[in-house]
Amino acid sequence: MIDFHCHLDLYSEPLDVARECQRRGIYVLSVTTTPSSWFGTSALPPSDSRIRTALGLHPQLAHERFSELSLFDQLVSQAAYVGEIGLDGGPEYKAHWSVQTRVFDHILDSCARAGGRILSVHSRHASDDVLKMLEKCPGAGIPVLHWFSGTKKDIEHANELGCWFSVGPAMLRSERGRATVKRMPRHRVLTESDGPFAQLDGSPALPWQVDEAIRGLSVLWQLSEHEVAGILHENLRRLVAHRAKSLASATEA
């Protein structure tokens, strides 16, 4: 199983969740919301687990933590993955829009200077703006659009830019979410939980509950769950291999 967007450090018992992910052999991208949380979060995974930590600065916290951008720049060389980053156009964050865009622009530039990273990107109520900023900085890396809710035109634009998508069981429970996922190119789709923020039946979603997303994709794609799991694992393999190849090319240059 693959959980490509999970806030491992924000569960009430993060060590227990990490150990269970290790026991089940789940590939987890453990995203962070601030650069300063990198230290504690990157220490959570057992040494032989398939948990990877991403360096992030969440757009909803950009106006409070923009002073940590210098720390982000210091740590980006240690991080193969960056997230959660992006923009949030929700009404409660509109007052901080200018700070959000400056922070996102800085992070993209920092990733480009580091040779590119795999990016887990937030775009709530801001799909078009996020895509435009990604388009202006192609060297930042490979964007994986987390819980993407853009229009059909936005998905087409994202596909043109080479973006990927991570989708979870909570998203696939709604008719609108399923319609959005159905438009995504299946060769660039990964699963996520977005736990503990995403809720399933009133409780925080857990990484191993991505199996519900596999079942949902099975229905959408009209394939067996085994076939869906195979596609997802091949997608992850290609994504990681592509990043490694790009980084090697940047080093040689």
C-alpha cells in the first residue's frame, strides 16, 4: 500500500502509527507543516521502514512561519521530498494571500536551486494559481497535487505540466471527488490518507485505510483491486526513478 500524503507527526500516537506502517510494509510520505517540525518528524520512522519524510511549510501557516524560510533553505539538501507546500484560497486565508504566494515562490525557487524535488502540493480553492506558479518554475521538481479539486480545464493544464495526483478514501467518497479523479491520468495517480486531518466515519484516517481508495479506484477504472494496486506501485516506482534520474542529470550538469 502507498500513502503519499500523511501528517504522521500530528497523530495522537505517532510512534504507534509509524510502527504499524512498518509492520504492514506501507510506503508513507510523511509531510510536515513547518520546517522546524522536520527534526522531530524525520526521527519518527524506524530505520528499516518505508516511511519518507518531506520538508514543508503549509500555506495555512505561511503568515505565521515565513521566518522559517531560511531554515527551509538549510534543510532542503537533506530532503528528497518537499511538502506540504502550496496555496490556500479559502476565505479564512485570503487576507494572507500575498504572504502565501511569496512563500510558495521562495520554496519553488529553493527546490530548483537544489536540483528539483518531488513536491506534495496543496491547492484548496487555488488550483489555477498553483498551476501558474508551478509552470513558471519547472525546475522545482515533480508536483504531486494532493486532494486536487480543480476543474476539468485545471486537470488538463496539470497534465500538460507533468503533474501527478494523490487521492484518498475521503475524496473518493463524494460524487464530485470521484468525478474529478476519473479525469486524472491513471499513470500519474497515487493514493493518500491525509490523516489525521481527513476523517473516515468520524475518526482520523490512518495510512492503511488507503485500501479503501484502492477499492474506489477499482470501481472507477473498472479493474480488479489487484490490477489497481499493481498500477499504483508501478507509478511510485516510475516517480522515484524519474526523480533520481533528474537529480543525477542536474549533478552532472
